[in-house]
Amino acid sequence: MKEEAEALAVKLKDIFGARVECQFIDVKDDEIKNYPEVEKIIDRVLLPMTVINGEPRFHGSLDQELIIDAVKKHLDKIKK
């Protein structure tokens, strides 16, 4: 799964440049404590989970096209 997330990160950087940050967080690691909103729901979702701007958005797969579309919509919304 980490490799898929890294491939997605490369694709997002290619498309959106420095406007996006993508990172893989191992939910079994203490780093998850830095994401309390995710930690609250982690037992109720299928991994992997995609979080955009702190908001859990998708879970169960890393659908690159779905994620790219959601990021584009989010960036367009904050531009306005």
C-alpha cells in the first residue's frame, strides 16, 4: 500500500505541483495521533483512507482518478 501511495504522490505533484502534499501514514504507528479526526473513525473504515485537507474522503482503495478529481475540485473551491 505504501508503494501505491508513493506513486499517487508523484502523480499529484506532477499535476498540481507545490499546491499539494501527499503522505502515507501507517495507522499502526504513533504518528496517527497527529490526526485525531482520522484516529476517531479508523476502526469504522476500510483501509486505505484518503484524507483531503484534514477531512476523511474515501476509504477502501486508492482510486487515483477519483482522488485527483477530488483534489482538483478542492483546489478550485479554495481559489474562489
